[in-house]
Amino acid sequence: MIENVLTIAGSDPSGGAGIQADLKAFAANEVYGMAALTALTAQNTQGVTGVELVPPQLVKAQIDAVFSDVRVDAVKIGMIATAEIALAVTEALSDHRDIPIILDPVMIAKGGAPLLQEDAMETLRTALVPVATVLTPNLPEAARLLQQQEADNRDAMASQAHALADLGPEIVLVKGGHLEGDESPDVLWDGTALHWFEAPRTATKNTHGTGCTLSSTIAAQLSKGLPPSAAVGEAKRYVSGAIAAAGQQTVGHGHGPVHHFYDLWKDRT
């Protein structure tokens, strides 16, 4: 059986992030991908120049249409943008809490453009975060959700993982890509124990879409029945390889995308 995974996120026309990255990650991880759009963006590897939001009722209608016809084995949530869309997504998923729901709380684009309205933060925190099976913030996102200073060491990351779990998600993965140093550690709190995932930092500017790709890969692996720590470990391995191979592509003049198919296109290097 091939698993079906739904992404709820914004669109990136340059293909490196958002639903385009999610669908590539799903395909590379051998699951069938579906997508409900929350926003159309005008962006490329150098930044975001425009955003057009999908009406909340249409976001919900897309999700309802998928669930009414297709077996959904996991859901990944990315760019939400507004409180109204957050509430629409929460309502649409209210009867589907029996499947893994991975929430990547997208707030700022790689180039610095805001992707979450300021007044949506509280709704994200109180309505959507508690729906998540796995919450996957990076260090700035974790700090904003907790209204704390950004973690700058492993002890602070672990502490914030515990604090984020108090907001309601079953499992929290705090991503340490913003830390200084030669390593890029992530920490998973599964409600019982902390699990650390290590990877060397790759010297590259081609990291566009890493958060989208990681959370989508976790969703794909959870849909196959992997336990959370194993799913995150596989996602970390896959994304680290995709970042390391990003230089094989020539996409744009800014922060280029990771290479989603590095393991499949080996004869194209």
C-alpha cells in the first residue's frame, strides 16, 4: 500500500519551498502527495515580493474535499498566514486527529519577509499548535511561540522543547540550524525522553525550503508507521543529504533550494 499525505501550505513559484518542496519531499520518500493551498506568493531564491491569501472558507473546502474522497495517512501544515486561516484549518482537521499531524510554524521566509501576520500568533499558539502530533519550530519560531529569548545553546533548546510541549502538541522537535558552530543539532521531546539528532553543518547558501522539506519528510515517514524518533532520524538524514547535494543544481541567484532527488538522480551529478 502506498501512503497518502496532505500538505496544507503556501505556494512557492520558484519551486524551492512551500507546497512545491513538500510534494517533492513526498515523492522522494515514496508517498502520494496532495496539497491544499493557503496562499499564493510571488517569490524566488532572493525573496518574497507578493502574497495573495486564499479565503479561509476555500482553504477548509480544499481540505474537506480531500478527506471526503481520499484516505489520508498524515497531514503536514506549513504557511498559515492569518488567524482566520488557522481557525479554518483547525476546524477542518477536528475530526481527523487519529492521523499524524505535523505542524511547521512558518513565520518568516528565508529572505526575511514575514509569512505570518502578527495578530495570528495567539491563534496559532492556542488553536492550531494543540492539534499537532509533532511541532517542528526552528529557534526563532520557538522563541516567538514562547515569547522568550532565542535559544543559543543545547540546554536552552531542550528547555524550550519542554515548554512548547506544554502548549499541547504531543511531540516537539526544536531545530538547531540557527546555532553557531560546525554542527546542526535538533532535539526531540517525545513526552518521555529527549532525543538528539546530529549532523555536520554544510557550508552552503542553498538552504531554501529546508524546514518545509524536513517536516514533510517526517509526515511521510510517520504515515508509513515509523515511530517518531525513527521518522525524525530518517528525515534528518534525508535533508542533510539534500543540503549537501544542493550545489549540483543551478537555481537562482540567492538562497537556492535543496536537492530533493539527490538519492534518485545519481547519474545526473
